[in-house]
Amino acid sequence: MGRRSRKRSDAPATRVPAPAGRAVPRGLPGERPRAPWHPVPLVELSVLVGLVLLVWGLLRRDDDSGRVMLVCGMVLASLGGLDTALREHFSGFASHALLLAALPAVLTAGVLFFAGALWIAIPIAGAIVLGVAFAGLRRGFRSRG
């Protein structure tokens, strides 16, 4: 096998500038905000353990412990994404208003489901909470910029 040749530029790499009017805390302009535990890859480890639990839970899905592993895997993997979305949204780096608004909507739907509410009330309440939370988060993000 031969070596692929590719033209390489000697020009230094350029960074994407931060959006106008938005302050980026810590780091160079255009960089994602760092976690408070920056040198430790806590988010990546959480996602990795979550994925391992998901696979292990799928292999043992007929057992009660397999179902628990599936739920724990989903929670851990979701927390990794939620952490990144929260840091980026509240630092003004990128708007994740819809993703963050889904959290209280899902929690509301879950509480209503386990409380035994009417089936039609669950999606309606979830949609209302989603809309209100989205409007508030979006307005808060725009006021920073």
C-alpha cells in the first residue's frame, strides 16, 4: 500500500471567533467553557460507564438486574450530555434551550404518570411545561448576548 499524499498548508490554524457580543469565560475566544473539574474527564467517564451499563443491560434484559442496568446506563449517559449543555448554555457559548426545557417536561410527565393522572393530561402538561421552560431559557440566553 502506498502512502496517500495530501497538500498541507504551512499557515497556522485559525480559531473560530466568539459570537459577537457574547463573553466566553475562561479560555480563548470561541472555545467551549471548561468544567470546574477540567483536568479530570468526568463527563467522558460518565458517558463511558453509561454505555457499558447499556450494553450489559441489553444482554441481561430479561433479568431484573438487567433492566436496572439499562435505566442506570441511560441516566449516566444522559447526565454527561446534560452537563455539557448546561455549561454551554449558561456561559453564553451556544443555546441549548430546547434540550434543557425537555428535562422539566419529562420530569413532569413522569410524576403525572406515576401519580395516576389521566392519560390525556400527561402529554398536555408536558407540552405546557416544555413551552414555558423553552421560552424562559431562550429569553435568558438572548438577554446575555
